[in-house]
Amino acid sequence: MSRVCELTGKKAMVGNNVSHAMNKTKRKFNANLIKKRFYIPEEDNWVTLKVSTSALKTINKIGISAAIKEAKSKGFLK
């Protein structure tokens, strides 16, 4: 499974580790993802999603139904 948020599409970025001598080596900045179960009252079922913590804050703010609807319109969720 890839490390991609299912609601926002956030994924790992590539950058450099930089030492004091300014030597640069490649590294990855992974997205802060968690696996969480959500209850959707309209469909009366539970859904497990892999979401970033920033997406979790958005879900707490606007609700899971609105967040899923927005992700479907942007094409991140089927």
C-alpha cells in the first residue's frame, strides 16, 4: 500500500539531508498518515480510510460526509 492520503492526495516529498559541511544526501518526507474508521450515518456503515492528520482536522471541522463528497469531486476517492 502506498503512503498517500485518501482524502487529500498528500504523499511523500523528496528532499535533502544537509550536514554542517553542506553535504547533501537524498531523503523522503513522508506524509503523517493514520488509519481510522469513520461512521457514515447516511449510508449506515463504517468506512476505514488512511488519512493525513490535517485531513482529520478537516473532517472534525466539516464532517465526514462533506469531506468524502469533496474528495470524490477532486478525484482522490472513487
